Amino acid sequence: MPSGRFSRWRGDGNISVITSAPGKMILFGEYAVLEGHEALVLAVDRQVTTHYKPNETLVVDAPGYGRYAPAENHRTLPFISALLDGQPATTGEFRVSSQGFNTHDGKLGLGSSAASTVSFAAALQILKTGQIVKSDLMATAQNAHFQVQGLGSGADIAASCYGGALRYAWLTENETGHVFGQEIKTDLGRACIQPLTGGFPSILAVWTGCSASTTQLVESVRRVRGQEAYASAIKVLSEAAVQGIQGWCSADRATLIDAMTQSTQALHLLGTAASVALVTDTHEQLARLVGTRGAVKPTGAGGGDLAWVLGTNAANDIELAQDMTNAGYECFTLNVCEVGARRLP
């Protein structure tokens, strides 16, 4: 099926389902969230959409990523395959497409695989039940995502499902921890999700110039799990996440900047122990450029992707964005997407 035929879809009256799911940024609690601690995750205004048309066979196209068509022996979309495993026979033509998740040099680290998984799962849910039930969607998408990756807290899945700013925790089957908000049970653990109020309508992010593999970084870090440096770093990251959540809700820049600084120092310690650069040379160059006007912090698993920049005041945000742009860095203003997975009109 030539991908060009999809250019006609938007005007095709035979489309019965179109869903979208936003991308994410994990601002605080990276790595600590895998140990049952809290994280702060934002849904941002980058969308994955899933279009559906009735058809007698099953075809899923994800331009730029692959194709899933069992009748043609095309199975290059593992997250789609995981969602369909064990499900009643599904037919139809699906197109899963992302907007704004990449730059010219690579992936920005905004969770395109999680958003794709959620968007496609939402389309399947609508086809089956006529509606989106967020708790069921969260469990289904997290099960599939974990099946493929073999790890992950589900924070990115939660952001794509629910939208907005979220206080989030992941408890595996054997972990007991503080339960808050809505508790969602999955095959491998429980997710605690609490929407947050306050905060900022958008954040400033800067591209570090290279993509990072979350899976590889997490696996490297987990190999030093028994070391004292690991425990020390996780403690600081978890405490900074609690502080960061409080600072976000009150839009307190000083509190957030302090939490960003503490987190970055802990990530540097953790990376040194694991022999991986979670805080890269680019992060350090950006920190020198920012100076006393604010803070810069890795997001997600670190190692590259987008860094978060916060000024001591709104005027500094504007000044820092201009200075970084003048220095050759690519900056993005990412709006918080308050709506998670949804059916589009």
C-alpha cells in the first residue's frame, strides 16, 4: 500500500475513528520512579494520531517507523503487535502518525512510542466499546509497552493517556509504597496517578543535539543498583521530585530551580557510577551559558534529548531562549497539553 494514498484520508467520509495522544516530558523523579518513588511528568503539545478506515484485512502503517500487515508478512511495529496479541481478530486500515516528535538530527525524546501505543490502543477501544475509558487504556497500553521494552515506569504512558501535569508513581508487584490519586492495576504492577493544578502553561526546552536510548541508559544504571552511589542518587532524586512537585503546583521558580540543581547533581553521580553520561558535556555547556539566571536540567533518562531550562523569572526565560538560539542551540516552547488521549471530531 503506497503511503501516498493516506494524503486523501482527511477528506474521506469512510473514516470512522481518529484518535490522538500527546507526548511527554519527565521533569523530576527519573530513575527514582522505577524504585516506587514519585515523579513529575507533563503531557506536551506534540500529538500522535491514529486514523482508521474499515477494510477486510488488517494493515497498520506508521510512516517513518514501519508497517504491520500480517497477510503480507510485515511485522515491523512491535508495540502494535503487542497490543494486538491475544485480542479478537481486528481488521481495518490504520495510519499512526506523529507530529513534532523529531528534529532534523533525530528524536527529541518526547515519548513517541508511548504516545503511538496509547493512540492506537484508544482507537481499538473505541472500535470495541464506542468510548475511551482512561483507566483501561492506561493498563492496556502499559502492558503492551512493558512487554516490548521489558522495563519502564509507565510515566510516559500516563501522560499520553491523561494529559496535563501528573504526580506519578509505579509500584511493581512486590513493592509497597505510598498510594495516592487513582490506582490502576496492570499485569506487572500498579500506577498511581494524580493530576496537578497550578504550574506553568508551557516550558522552555533546548535540544542537546543528540538522541538518547532510554532502554540502554536504564539498563546501564540498573547494573549498579546495589552500590552506595546508586542508593544515594535515588534518595536525592526522590526528594527533589517531591520538592519539584510542590514547586510546580505553586509555580515557585526558586523551589523548582533548587530541585533542578539537586536532581542534576544526583544524575551526574549516578552516571559516573554507571559509566554513562547522563549529564552530558552539552548539559554542562548550557549550564554555563545560563549561569545565575536560572537552571538547566536533563529530562527523562538524560544522556541527550531535550533539556529543560527555567529562568529565575519570565524575562530570563525569554533572554535565555534568545541567548541559546544565538549560540546555535535549537529551542522549543512546549505547551502543557491538558487533554490526554481523545477521539477527534
